[in-house]
Amino acid sequence: MTTEIAIIGAGIAGLSVASELAEHRGTGEGILVLEAERDVAMHTSSRSAQQLIPSYGPEPVLELTRWSIARLLEAGSDLAAPLAWPSPFVVAGSPEDVAAMTVPGLKEISGGELFELCPELRGNPQRFRTAAVDESAVRTDATALVAWHRERALAAGVEIRTNSRVTNVRRAGDLWELTLDAAPQETVRAATVVNAAGAWADEVGALFGAVPQGLQPLRRTAALVSLAEPMPPEHPMVDDAAEDWYYRPDAAGAMISLGEAEPSEPCDAQPHEGAVAGLIATIERETSLRITGVVKAWTGLRTERPSDVPVCGWDPVAAGMFWLAGQGGYGFQTSAALARAAAELVLRGEVGDWLSPATRDALAPDGSPDQSATPR
Ligand SMILES: Cc1cc2nc3c(=O)[nH]c(=O)nc-3n(C[C@H](O)[C@H](O)[C@H](O)COP(=O)(O)OP(=O)(O)OC[C@H]3O[C@@H](n4cnc5c(N)ncnc54)[C@H](O)[C@@H]3O)c2cc1C
């Protein structure tokens, strides 16, 4: 079959750009999303902490995050349940470590104020001498957000095919011909292909002969645990400035993680043996939280570019292949802005001035002088 735009990958990146493209074009017809797995969002997009933090990340990420939060709050106001809601973020530690972990302008609080807010840290006054609070951080429900994009895309006429891994690519005149690992084996032709393949994006790019973006998947393990003493739902997410372990309240009790970043091949990552026990031991050693059980534990891959800024733009050599990858630990918090930037670049060749020139440049694929000069 032939389609106008094929999108490889149905995580938050692929589905959000599908729904945004459909909205900008006035129809989703001619857009086909190809997902390798039996369902959408089975990899990193179902394994996150679901937090959107406007003070977390390099400057281009902060701008994308501010825009995305505003968009999700506004879009959610028309829905039965919000897409995002307030969920403050606290970085705690020594003054030096806290300053190194945060952006200027956040509310600073003393150790005493921190212990009022987070009594579970009280036993460690030498370590937690100060904190910075980001009161503009929000939480999302990743499953609901993915479903919202999926439903908007489907309602507009986008086709989403699961069990359809792209295994081979060749040039067929002005089009790309994608071979699918589906039964029966099939090919799809498209002039424009969006590479939103998450941890696999560089491997997929190689099928097109695209310029490698140095994308590195990094493992991170997390768990939902039950607690002896429940944390109130309004309790902030807490991040340790020195070692990066974190926790936040959850309906189950708490979500906890060591915040590690261990290089990996693209794969269906699973926790190492003993990792969850080690994680629980750290949280119990450093806080007075008492963990009574593990509801669920998982490992996900955060895939980063060397610059720590996502890549969103046309590949400089593989004409018609568009990168939307390298979101690292920011894939949800930047999703709305990245989807809009990607849709504008795909359809109009440029991003509007709602995004600063510096951020537009930072998103450009490596190997290209700038977005507007990139040949299609
Ligand atoms: C523990 C953890 C905590 C996190 N916390 C946060 C957070 O609080 N806030 C935040 O913003 N971000 C967070 N992140 C990061 C966020 O989850 C990711 O940035 C985001 O999910 C990436 O989405 P994606 O769509 O690019 O990738 P994925 O969800 O992995 O989607 C890529 C899809 O491409 C498909 N695919 C790959 N190759 C092919 C192929 N050849 N053919 C067809 N399909 C293919 C895959 O099957 C997959 O479904 C966290 C990540 C982890 C691991």
C-alpha cells in the first residue's frame, strides 16, 4: 500500500505526532502508524515516572516543557478527567548539590521547612540541609495521555497497525518502501517517514542510510510499593540532589527509583536480579518510609542524544526521513511541544515563532546546518 506519512513507533512520540499531524492537516487519512509490538506504548512510554518538571533538563527542554504543560492543562480542561494536575517537585540535599541540580529562581527552603513538608527526611539533617521546590511541576497519567492521542488520531482517520515491525527499507523512486515483519509480509510506501522508534531510532535510521544521532538507551529501574504509613497525595515528589534517587506518592503507596542511567542495547529491558531489593534498601536507609510490599517493578530505557536535547527534524541525507527521538527522561514533559514542532516541520518546513530560535536549532539533527536549510 501507499500512504502519505508513515510513522514508525507508537509510543508517546509517535502517537502525539500522529494526532498533531491529523489536526494540522484537518484529517488523519494518509497517516499510518506502524508499531512492532502487539499493542501501543509497550516500551518506555508505559514505564515512566509520569512527572512534568519545568526546572528539569537543559534550557531547550525547559522551554518545551513549559509549553507542553500549558497545552496539557488547557486541553484537559475540556475532558472528563484532567491530562495533568499540580504535583510539586522538591530537590533536597546540601546547598552545593541542590544548586547544581536546579535552575535559578526556584523557591529555596531551609532544612527545617523541608522536614515540615517531608517528615520522612527528618532523620538525616546532615544530608538534607536545604531544598528547592518547583511548585509549577505537574503529574500526568501516562496511560490516559497515550490513549487521548491514540483516540484523537483514530477519530481523525489515522490508521494504527500493531504487530508491524519495519525490518527493511529501500528507495522506490520518490518514495520509501518499508518492509513489515507482519503476516503476511507486506510493504508500505510513503514519501515521508517519521522515525519515532524510541530506543531503536538509530537502528531504524540506519535502514534509511540516515546520519546516526548517537542515541544511547539508558536503563532505569523503578517500583510501585506499598507503605506502612501512607503518604498524602499532595506530598511532593522528592529527588536526592547528591545521588538522584527519588520517590513520589502514588495510589498504591509510593513510586521509587534510584535514578540510575546504565547504558544498554535497545531491548525490552527488565530489572537486574536484586535491583529492586537494593532500591528498597536505599529508600529505607535514607528516609523513614517503611515499605511493606512491591506492587510492581519495571525497567525502562531513557534514550538520550549526546546533547541531552531531543532530535526533531529532517535527516540531512535520507530525504523524507524525519527524526523524532532522543527524548531521554523528558519524553512526556516535552511531548506536546515536540509533536507540534514536528507537525509544523513536516507540513510547512518550519517551526513557528512560538518556539525560540535557540530551541529550534538545538532540536536539529546532528549533521545538518539548521532546520530550515535541511533538504527534504
Ligand atoms: C523509569 C523512567 C522514568 C521516566 N520518567 C519520566 C518522567 O517523569 N517524565 C518524562 O517526561 N519522561 C520520563 N521518562 C522518559 C519517557 O518515558 C520517554 O522519554 C518516552 O516514553 C519515550 O517515548 P517514545 O515514544 O520515544 O519511546 P517508546 O515508548 O519506547 O516508543 C517507541 C516505539 O517504537 C517501536 N518500534 C521500535 N522499532 C520499531 C520498528 N522497527 N518498527 C515498528 N515499531 C518500532 C517500539 O516497539 C516502541 O513501541 C522516564 C523513563 C523511564 C525509563
